[in-house]
Amino acid sequence: MDFKDDVESSLLLLSYLDADLAAHGVTWFKRNILDLTAESALELVRGRSGKRAQVDYDRLYAYHIFAGLDVTGKPEETGA
């Protein structure tokens, strides 16, 4: 994607967000709203580890590819 068409770029981003919501929305809502405990709220505030951190890394990596940023290193090393 060359990002010359803002409308097309926005629609593509919305389609990625829609796919992510369809795949993870129910789980997120249940974990962070319906089943929220004091312990899980602290985890949300302090940060995540393990499997969820990998999901965040994968999303950041996908965003770097989507935005046309350098993906040769880890996302946190590319300066974005």
C-alpha cells in the first residue's frame, strides 16, 4: 500500500481492526470487563507478560509492515 489515497488507507486499516475485533473482541471484553478482578486490573495497569505480550509484539510487527516501516529488527528497535 502506498498511502497516496487516504480513504483507501483508512478503509484498509479499518478492515484490519475489524478482523482483529472479530478474532479477539469477545475474549478481550470478557477478560477486561465481565471477569475483571482486582488482580487482573492490576495486571492491566502494570503490563502484561507471556502469551499476551507476544500477541502485542505480533500486532506491533504487523503495524510496522502495514505502515511501511523497517521490520528488520524488533519493533522497539526501529524507532517507531
